[in-house]
Amino acid sequence: MSARSEGALDWNALAHRALATASLYDVLRGAAGASRAGAARSSRAGAAGASPTLAYARASELASVRDADLVVTVDAPALDAASFVAAREAIAPGGIVALLIASTSAAGLLAAGVGHAAHASAADRPDAFALAAAWARVAARAPLAPAASASRIRELASLASASGLTLVEPDIPHVRAQPKAAVDRAVLATVAFGATARALLFVPEGRAPKGGVVRLREERVLDFWIEGRSTAAAARPSSLPEAALAELAACARPIRGKDLLREARARYADAARQAGVQVTASSTDGPLVARELVTAWRDGAVELWAADPATPLAARPPG
Amino acid sequence: MFAYDDVPYDTEANAETHPSTIATLARLSGLRPAAPRTARVLEIGCGNGENLIAAATYLPRARFVGFDLAASAIAAGVAAATASGTSNVELFAADVSDVRAAGTKERAPGGFDYVVAHGMYSWVPRDVRADLLAVMRDALGPGGVGFVSVNALPGWELRRALRELARDATRDLEDPAARVAEALRIIEELARAGEGASGFRGALAAAAREYVAHVARATPPEAPFARYVFHDLLADVNEPFSVAGLGEDLARAGLRIVCEAPLFPSRAGAFDGLAADLARTGAPFLQVLVQRDDGELAAAPDASAAAELDLWADLTPAPGGGFRTTTGALVRPVGETGLARATRHAPGFVAVRDLADDDDARRELARQLFAAACEGVLTLVTERPGCATTPRERPCVAAHVRVRAGAAVERGAPSGVVTNALHRSFRVPWSELAVVLAMDGARTVPEIAAEATRRAAEAPSSLAGPLTGASTRDVQRFVDAVVDRFTRHLFLVEEDAT
């Protein structure tokens, strides 16, 4: 996908992140419909059509946007109360605001070029920094948004709330007790997962689910385009999800979710046959693989696109 | 209320900041630092002064000055120095900006030979950092060497994530102990949830485990809670620095980096620079020696310079062969290597030049011993400390050590920390502290045993251990072993300084 140039934002990649997240959270409404994923259209091109209308805008540009289903923005320059008011007015009825952020630590590690220096492999010396270096080698290929600290995330959520926009967040995997408030989840998910471009989604408060908690529609991943970022993979996968990740590692470019499922089944069946075991397809295969892919996405190991990654989502507004 | 008055910081002696350690590194870097025995030492942010008092008790002709904003810590330090009669230490409460304004020339007209700012720079606001370096520059005499420690990038980024989450989770808590407890709970949960994970989650989990272990080492058993966490991860200010960033700050203040401290094993081989080394190792903490920018330019630490130094081989013969270091590592010198030759003098001091017959052999030996010193197997010194290294009829442990031992014994602590002439600290059990307390230069070893036994009879048996319930012979054997160990580990002074 687009190379990241020093100091420049890859708006297209950020918008794709926002769209994939919005689809998984099932929060896009209105002209796009909740379940459609497809090529978005620029707000400058007009609002009619079945695809979500998308606009990119920094803080000072938000006031010039109207009727967008999805407004994509960043916290650089810093957003303020007026920014969120403008964002609220920029979205169409059913629309959402997506604020892309990175964690401070993740941004710091990548800015320092960690992962480029020669390191002992994580297997030889699995200390924290060696693991971080292995992560950075993969994450360096991902889009990077401006960083926001935990306290800044709370500020942003508060500013948004004051303008009638509610932060929505899903459950966080692997934790024993789910934080109750959406902003608590946002902080934990951003900082603990080393987010490089995580979409904070805001919906008009009247549409927000209780407590801002949304349920992830993992199964939608099978309609997405998926690309693996890590080349490490099990030579003989011992499960279907493992086979899916191995297939991604072997693919040179993004693959549709349904195609991935098919290829993963074949790879797994082959590995199982070599081990003297017979496996058959099951209706649970899809959900199983989908869950694994979403987990891998949250860990930064795969990239997800709700729309064809080969097609830019929208032109950036001038200014 | 200043945080360090509200929650005392558990300051202990730090071997890396001792003038002998600094002098050795400076010599290896081609400088000619002042002799530690008669040095003038300033510590900025000295806390309770323990780092200075522990050094001063073995260097009676050196002069030590320290200041800190925490008045309660300074008061505790003054009391400790008074109790042990350590008169060559001056401690005062002050703001670093006031010290900058007043200057340091009154206290040391010719300048200080060593200026230490350990655990300060990353934890104070920007304006205080500028004052700190200005004081250091002003205080350092020609040829003086400074010591600065900071949280280091890029390795500290993982701790930044821990700090963000810990501070976020405790933002509504007031009580320091409660904040620390919740912070540690969050960190331990991160370690658990990310166990075995790949990606950033796995790295953060590993960092969480490392930090929990680090906190355990830094927290005395008798501390009411991990105060280290309160003053580190939860501190209002905690800024990391890249080598370049620190270098820029130093340059603005008229200072520059001499070398990092201590020497790490990587220094024994090809070294591609401090910044590259940190990027490769990810060390989250950096200690450096600094000098005035108008001083003689330092070179990179050179192994061959070890030929001019003495070495201290604190190695104990291990039952199955080889030697144990003070950290418990086992070394097995082979043949006629430098280490093998050094161990023939263990434990003891020997001049490196005396271990080889000609210049070529001496250079090769120096290289081997430098590598061993980088591994922490032995210690290189510019001068031997003023302590007794052989048994005495009436052994005398340094006064401050006896005061510390006495304090721990009186309060019934199961153990206490004592520091030797090389500024190495050891945590020893109550029973050994009771013996140390009696080693005052006035008693023979049997009399030491009698005094320790008397004290043990008044203490719970859980503390007194080998001093109670055993035969007289067993007690004497125990006391003999303690006296021997404290002699060998450089705790004895030539005579009682009090």
C-alpha cells in the first residue's frame, strides 16, 4: 500500500482503517447502510449512492465538510471543542466521526527506528525490547497516525461528548474484567496494544449504544480484503486459524476473506493429512477464522480493508 | 507538600556513583581524575545522604557535600552522620535553583572533583534540569568528573506505556500506598494477559514482568509499600532521553559525555557508539560520566589502560572448583589467563602490572581483565580503599556501618543493608548484624561472640537464629565466619574513626 513519507500522513490508509473499524463495529448508518462495505465516495463528489461518503479533514478543515457518512480526522493540529462541534455538523444523519490515533510508545519506538538495528531474535533473547523490536519490524509497514497519550484520549472523549458525540468501543480481548466505560476501553486498547493507527469512533449521542459499548461483527472480515504483515508462520499448521495466518504469510498481496478461508481449509486439510488426520469443513470455520483475523488485526499482525485496497477511497479536500 | 517529604524515598548507596568507580572509568577513558581518598564530592539531590555517608565513612580525608529539596530526608541524613561521627559530610536542604544562584565556590573554592546527580534528571521539570546542569558545570573543578543518570530511549518506551496505564488507572486515587497498589495490580494484569502473546502486547507483558522484578529488588522488605513506584512510574514528571537529546542538553550547559557507566560486556569488543548500543540493547536507563567542555577530551574506554590500575578480586573458592563472585556467579579460570592469575590473589588487591612480566603480556592481560571487569567478575580501581583487608585481633567495622546495623537490630528488622569500602551493598540477616554491631575495634573475636550472644538472648529466636540454642562452639564458628566474611568483603577500617 502507500509508503509512509516522513512527516506526511497516509490519509488513504487511515481512512481504510476507519472504514474497516466502522464496519466491524457496525456503526455506519444512513445512505451507506449498516452492512455495506465498498468503495467510498468523496463528499465533494456528491452524496447519492450506496457507498459511504467519506471526507478527510484536519481540525481547521472540518467546518468545510458537510453530509459525510464518515469523517476521518487526526489530532494534529490538536482538536478542540470547536473542532468536535464542526465534526458533529459535518456528518450526515447516520454518519460517524473517526479519529485516528497512535499510542505514544508505539510512535516513539517506530520514530526511533527500532526494528532496523540488528537485534538478537526474540527466540534467542525473549526480553521485552527484543520482542518490541520484532513488533516494530512488522509495524513499520503499517500506517501511522499522530500519537495521543492516555490522558489526551480522555480529553478527546470529553470534548466529543460535550459536542454531542459519543465514543463507542467493543470488548477488549484477553482481559479478565472489561472496563465499563468506552473511554477506559479506548485507553487500554490503544496503549496496551501499541496502536499505530487506531480509529476512535464517535456517533451522535442519540444513536450511541448503552455505555458506548458495541459488539464486534467479526464475521464481516470474510467480506474484507486481508493482508498479512508478518512473514512468520507455522510450517505445518495445527488448526484452521493457524492455516489462515500461514496462508497470509505466503500471500504477496491482499486476499478476499472468503478466498482466504477456502485456501486455509485446503492448507489445513493438507497438513492434517500429512499427520494422518482427516478434517472436514464445518460451519464454524468461518467464525473461527474471522475471530482469529480480528485478534491478529488488533495486534497489528494483519491489515483489514472493508473496501478494495487497490482503489483510493477519496481525494483529500484542499486546505 | 513536596512528594519526597510526603513519601520518603529509600535512598541507598550506589556503587556506580562512588568516586572510586567514577575515577576508574575516567582513567580508562584517558583522563586523570582526582584521587578518591582526598576528593571533594558533591551530590545534587542526595535524599537522606546515605550514598555520601556510606562513602565518607571509609574516606575520612575526602569531603562530601549533598543537598536535596526534601528537608525531612536531609534531617534524617544529618542525624545518621552525627550518630556515626562521620564529620566529613555536609548535608543541607535547598532548591537547586537557589544553589545555582548562590554558586558552589564557597563550599569548594577550587571546585569539586566529582559531582553526582543520580536519579534526578528525568524526574524534574525542564527548568530544574537546566539549573541542575548549571550547578554541575559551576561545581566541577578543572579535571572534575560528573555523573548523570536518565531514563533512556528507545528502551524506555515500553515503560512509558506502563506509566501511562498506571497513571491513568490511579488518577482518582489520593493515598500513595493505594496508588502504588493499584498501579502494580494493573502492571501484573498486563503481564498475565500478554503472557505468550506476540506483537506489542507480548513485549509490554515482558516489560511488565521485568518492571515488577525491578521494583522487588528496589524495595526494602521493611518498606510499608513500594515507594519506588510512587516516585518513578507514578511521578508527575518522568521524561526519557535519547543520547542525542541528553547530549544537546549537556552541550547547552557547557558539559559533554565522557563515557557510559558502568562498563558493559559490549565494551569489551567492538563498540559502535552509545546511541547505536542503546538502540540495539533497549536499555531503559542510562548512566554517563560527564566533564566540562573545556576539559581535556576523553577517549573511548581503552582496555590497555587497565594495565595501570589495581584490581580487587572478590572471589570465593567454590566447593566444586572455580570461584564465586559476590553476585553468586561461578567463574572457572583456565590456564594462565588474566583471570586465572588474578584469582591466585583472591580475595585481595593486586596491581595489574604485577601479574605480567613484559609489556606485551601486560597489554594482553589488561585486555582480559578489562573484559572480566565489564562482566562484573572483578573490580578495577585507581587506588586501594583505606580499609583493612587482613584479619585483626580486634576487628573494627566502619562506624556508619555499625550505626546502620544497630538501627536494624534495635527495630527488630529481619535484615539490613550495609555498605563496604568499595560502596557495594549487602543485605544481611539480623544475626550477622548483631555480630557486626559488636565489631567496634575494642573487642576480640571471642568478646564479639559474647556480645552478640547477649544481644541475641534478648531477641526473638526467629531473628537470632544461629546465635541462640546452639553450642558455644557453634556460635563461635558462626561468629568467626561472619568476621571473616566482613573482613574479606572490605568492611573493616584500619582504626575506629569515631
